[in-house]
Amino acid sequence: MSNWLQHTIQLDARRRGFHLITGEIERRLPELGSFTIGTAHIFIQHSSASLAVNENADPTVRIDMESHFNALVPENTPYFVHTYEGPDDMPAHIKAVLLGSSVTVPITNGRFNLGTWQGIYLCEHRDRARGRRLIVTLHGERRA
């Protein structure tokens, strides 16, 4: 039988950068352990932050990601019109569009079935962001 659950997770504010949040999400979803097979759809309800799946072991990957995206979409670009929320705002919106607002992860035997070196990132693109809100939808079969 197919089961659906949905949770809202409020993340604390983080500094600008790429942050591993896999463990935090798992800890905030106690029902995850009851799913034998399924998917978790994780959606961020913001337009200046994003989600991604990537390297979870070497923190220099996250530093390089931040550096690359800052070079790809620099602040104070002269043709930006949307500037009244600060020089980091329009670049944050563009980065969020490039990376995306959601990830879908398989669930196997009560855990996210990510690759050995994979983790879920919160990609925070603002200098002074507030906490971020995730909507996590679990779908699949649960233990009887």
C-alpha cells in the first residue's frame, strides 16, 4: 500500500555558502525509518536559496562550489535592475534558478539511498539570510 507524508522543516539561518543538511533532514523525519522503499521530495520555499546533491566528504568541494557560482554570477553586475534588496539579491535569484528548488532522493530500508560520497546541500546565496523552510514529501511503502 502506498503511503504519503509531508513535513515542514525550518532550518536555522546559515551563512552564505553550500551546507550539508542530509543528517539534519533525516533527524527531523522520524517516520523515514518506517519506509521500506520510496522517494523523498525536498522543496525549498525560497527564491534566493537552492538545494543540490553533491560531494559529502571533502569540504573543499563546497568552498569551490561557492567560489565558482560567485564568479559565474557576480554581484554589482551593471545591467541588473533588481538591486534594491542589496548587491547579493539578484545573483542569489539567478543561482537559485540554475541549481533548482528541489531534489528527489530514493528511500531504501528507512534511509536516504544516496551514493557513498553524496549529501544534500542547502545552497545559501544571500549574505544575511534568515532561516529557510523545506517541505519534505515522503511517498512509498511502509513496514506493517
